[in-house]
Amino acid sequence: MKVTAIIPDELIAEAMELSKADTITETVKIALIAYIRTQKIKQLGATVLNEPLAFRYASKELRDLNRE
């Protein structure tokens, strides 16, 4: 997809330096992937806070099950 965006040169230069990307396109892809991953982790964290994980077995029971 082609996109036209007005982004400050300093921001692009810093992002390129940090990402070690050779092109602006590669830099933007890396930045978007990182942003999406961060947001998914935040969503997962919120889900776990709202619905905590329930463990059915104690550590000793799990060890016993693994040994079977």
C-alpha cells in the first residue's frame, strides 16, 4: 500500500538509527510491527487482570502427573 505521510525528519532519522533499517519503508514496517506487538501485550495483560488464570493443580500434583 502506498501512503503519504508528513513525519519529522528527526523522528525518521532516529527510528532508522535505532532499527538499523536501510530504508524508510523498512523502518516504518519495523515500527508498526513493534507497536502492534506492544498493544497486543497490553490487551493480553488487561484480559488476565479481568479474568485471572486459574491453576487446577498444585506444584506437587503437577510433578506427580509429569512423572506418570
